[in-house]
Amino acid sequence: MKTIKFLVWLLVPALSFAQLDPQNEHYRMIMAKDSLLFELSFNQCQNEVLQDVISEDFEFYHDQGGITKGKQSFIESIEKNICNFPGRKSRRELVAGSTEIFPLYQNDGTLYGLLQKGEHKFYFSMNGGPEQKGSIALFSHLWIKEKDGWMLQRSYSYNHGPQQ
């Protein structure tokens, strides 16, 4: 009996902190926010959606572009470098099946954050020409539960390289 209790004691924490199942409500919610962030903002330049997705103290770390601090600075960067870059149209595509989402808990068991990681590909076209492959990269997003809901507080985009 003591052996069974000990095994349960070892396994319960491991199960409660494992990656979320794609059917989990938090997983689906983060994937919907990922779509707002990238499909609507990055791909279609509907940047007003960022107001409801990005935390005020947002920080973006890019292995080739440096650090962007603050919600407004990030939105301005997207406007300038993605949406209004002369002659260039950019597109981001999430690599299917690459997303993993992990819950983050306080000491009392309260869920306070979600860590999303995955891989994404970038494409671009110049002056209305055919779309070309850009880079492929890894990303990690830290989503924090704030008074207005789940907000993206930290973003890391790294390990950029050419697509094969």
C-alpha cells in the first residue's frame, strides 16, 4: 500500500504540469489568440486586434532584430516593418503539429500563465511578385492571466534559418 501511495505522489505532479492536450480549453484559447496575433495582424495588417492580445509591459526578443519593449513600440514596429515596408508583403505560417502549450502554476495551484512554443515559417513577395520562402524559426510565448484576460507578455523568436 505504501508503494502505491508513493507512486501516486510521484505521478500526480508530473501529470498536472504536462503539456496541454490540443482539446484542452486553454490550448484552444491560446491557438485562437495566436491566430489573432499572426493571421490577422502579421498576415493581414489588422493591427487593432493587438490591443486585446498584447500586455502593456510586453517584451519581444528576436535573435536578428533585437529587443522591442512595450506594447505601443511593438505595434509601431509591426506597422513599419511588416505592414508598410515598401514593396514587400510578408506572411507567417505556423508549422502544423509544432505547438506545445504548458501551464504555469502558483505555489497554491492557481494557473497564472501558459507557455506556448512552436515553429513557424515566413514567406514574402516583392512588388506583387510570386511568394518566396523566407526563414524558419522557433518561438516561445509567455501568456499571463491579467485582469483583462490572457495577454501575451513575453515573446521570443529565435534560431532563424533558411527554409529547406
